[in-house]
Amino acid sequence: MFARSALRSLNQSRQFSSSAARQTKVAVLGAGGGIGQPLSLLLKIDPLVSSLSLYDIRGAPGVAADVSHVDTNSEVRGYPADKLDEALEGVKVVVIPAGVPRKPGMTRDDLFNTNASIVRDLAAAVARVSPEAHVLVISNPVNSTVPIVSAVLEKAGVYDPRRVFGITTLDVVRAARFLGGLTGSDPKDTRVTVVGGHSGATIVPLLSQTENGKSITGEAYEKLVHRIQFGGDEVVKAKDGAGSATLSMAYAGATFTHKLLRGLNGEKGVITPTFVKSPLFADQGIDFFSSNVELGPNGVEKIHPLGQLSASEEKLLAACLPDLKKNIEKGKAFVA
Ligand code: NAI
């Protein structure tokens, strides 16, 4: 049932894990949801996860009982609504897919009113119980929820910008898949760096930096960029009111989590785009940005610059920055 690439990368990691000593306790907050359930399953079969702590205001003990029967070594425990603090005890990595998803016609920003307070309260619990945990934010709008988590941790005096990540991996996954489909190449050989933020025009794919991507020009280029930026809408429309991407997002979330665990375990050269506190555009008042980030034992090890951009990409970037700035400011204002 899993994508071949998911199995391939997990098999590779099984081989890697035989030489990696350290394993990690991971919590999923929102584990009962559309993303949370398949994400929990994928984390159960990740050999770098030793213990899985599943929390939701609804249904987490059931998901935990189900997932715990999968024949891998990790322990799984589920926690009901009133056991958030217990769920976070001893946790090294916290993945947050809690919150409402989009319905047709909604932007990610339309989710702000509901999800901002959910994420704020969960971040406060992290600050209280597991202040040294790495926090991986899936809940939308990511451009605002990451600044919210950061500000809550900062207020609590436990903020380390190397440990807070917005998961933008689904944009990277989509870009590889869509470009692969266009050029007839295997997506695994079609890595695309996607920078900026995670919504519409703030998603900036750097196709010129990919061998296959350079060949796409004119109308085909415009269409491909649009599809990468608005691919989420295809899913929202097809689900017709039943939510947004869950399965591909769970895959993307598990992929990013696995990369972080590899970095935390000391593997060198683990580089992927993610939305983090970043100096790249801080002089323009934009202090969170997604670009290639090297992950290491402390989380963010090195933030890579964007590299050479084409004229079209410069335009995309110019369109991204003002929107991104507004989204970040909205998140900060919510906590202030
Ligand atoms: P869903 O509605 O199926 O699941 C959300 C879960 O969160 C529910 O089980 C709900 O009970 C739980 N929840 C609500 N408040 C909570 C709280 N205070 N503590 C713990 N759990 C709580 O939604 P779905 O489809 O799983 O999406 C979740 C979020 O992920 C949405 O905000 C969505 O927009 C976002 N998302 C992000 C993507 C990305 O690329 N970063 C891609 C797709 C969705």
C-alpha cells in the first residue's frame, strides 16, 4: 500500500539504522486526524523511532492500539484529551498536524482563526514539558503557525531557533512528482528545491537548479509552477469538502521527520528545504523563510543561500516576499 519510494527510503534507512545507535521518542499531536493516522503508521515503521507518543483531543488511544500491532520494535502509546503533558514527557521530536484542514474555496490563511490557538496551546505544553524538543509544524497556515510556535517558546524562555521547523516537504514532493511526470524521469532523480513559504504565491520552486527543470520553458513552465504552488487545491477540490491532502502529507511529514532523525543521529550532509528562522531576508523584515537547510545533531546546522535564480524565479521571489511578510507578522501579532 505504500509508495515504492517510501518503502525504498525506509529500507535504506533500515540498513542505515543498523549502524546508528541512537533512537528517538517522537510525539504526534493531532494523531487521530486525516494526516495524523497515516503519519503515525509511517513513523511506526521508521527504524529511527524507538517510541511513539500519539495525542489528540479525539481518538488517539484507538489509533495507538491499532498502529502498535505493526511488527516493528518501537513502543506506541496513545493519550486522550486530558493527557497532553504525559504525551510529551521525554519526547525529543514533536510533530504537529493538529487543526482544521481546508474546504473548497478556502485559502490556508482562512484556517488562521481556528488553528492559531490550537498551535499556540500545544507549543505552550511543549515549552512546559519538553522544552528541548524539536517541533515540526504541519498545521496551516505554516507561514504563520511557525512564527506562533517560535514566539510561544520565546516567551517561555526556551526558544532555540534551530529546533523549530515548518514542514514544506509536500511542496518538494509535488514538484519532483509533477516535473518527473512532465519529463518522463523518475521523481527520485528529479529533486527540486522549493523555497519561500507554504501557501500559493509564497511557494517558489527553483526549477532552473534542476537538470530536468531547466528544459521546461514558456507556457509549460508557467503551468508547472502554478501546479506546484496550487497543487493542494487539486486535492481539496477532489475531496469535495472532506478535507485536504492527508496521505501525501503523511508521506511528506514522515520523510522530513526521518531526515531530521538522521541529522540528530549525527549523519552528515542531510539537506532539505524547510521553513525556519532564517537570516536570508531578515533585512527586509522577513525572519522566517524556507530554503535548503542542513540538519545535524542540534537541528538546523546550516541555512543555505538560494543560489543562482533565473529571471522568472526572481519574479516569483518578488511576489512571494510581501505575502510571506504579512503571514509572519500575523502570526507574531497573535502571540504578542
Ligand atoms: P483533520 O481534521 O483530519 O485532523 C486534525 C486533527 O487535529 C483532528 O483529529 C483533531 O481532533 C485534532 N485536533 C484539533 N485540535 C487539537 C488539539 N488542540 N490538540 C490535539 N489535536 C487536536 O485535519 P488534517 O487533514 O489531518 O489536517 C491537519 C492540518 O494539517 C490542517 O491544518 C491542514 O491545513 C494541515 N496541512 C498541512 C500541510 C502542509 O503541507 N504543511 C498539507 C496538508 C494539510
